[in-house]
Amino acid sequence: MLHYYMFSFVAGNNTFARVTIGWPDASVTESRIAFAREKAIGKRSDACPLAVSYLGQMTPEVAVS
């Protein structure tokens, strides 16, 4: 089971993006936020995190359903 988080980002030109990622532990670090930002919006230097939401601990099969 993994701990799942939804990361929300905003960038220039009113670009918004969200991504859901699971990790084996319940820690959110700067490197994990950077990883999520790259997955959600690419390597844009103007992208800023808006929110991080904890979705709970679940299996990958449940997370995608």
C-alpha cells in the first residue's frame, strides 16, 4: 500500500495542472514536490505549487479506479 497525494500547480498563461502520486512513506519533501511539478507541468521555471492534498493509503489499483 502507498500513501497518495494530489499536487496542484499553476504556471504562466493561467496554466493549471494536477498529478496524483503514491509513495511508500507519508513524507512530502521539497524533492517530491519538484518531482510532482515536473510530472504535472514539465520543467517550467514559472510553475508554483498551489496545494498538496493527502488522499490516503491505498493500493495502486484502488488509486486509479
